[in-house]
Amino acid sequence: MTRLYEAYTFRMLFNDGRKLVGIVKVADDLHEEARRASAVMCRSINAQAEFWMKIGMMAEANPTLSFNDIVAAELAAAQVPLSAVAA
């Protein structure tokens, strides 16, 4: 019997600092893609899934921005100069 879904634990941080923890069910093939991508990107599987969720949420909220625009905005918000990343 094959497993149809893998469970992920995720956390959401509210503006007042509270954290909400929950479970997300992910299809096995998406879990495998996250596992492979996490190895390439030097992230844990959970960190890779969290990254994809965050970028996806931002893309839905800002449909005119490209992936590169979203990453550049996040780097700027974290006060990471793009020249440091490009080097």
C-alpha cells in the first residue's frame, strides 16, 4: 500500500508574535520534489516547503511580480544589499 500524502508541520507567525503550528498534507510526488530541491538548495525538506509556500503566497498577493522581483523585495526588506548577493 502506498502512502498518498506526507505530513508537514508548519508555523505561522502573527504580528503580535504568537505562533500557530499545524499539519499540511502533501502528495508523495510533491514531497519527493521538495526532498530533491532541498538537497540542491541546502535546506531541510521543511525549510524548502516553507520557502515554496511563502513565495507562493507572495506571488498570489502580487500577481504582477516575477519570482526575481519577489526575492529582490525580500532581500531588500531584510536589508541584504543585492551587490552582496551578486558577488
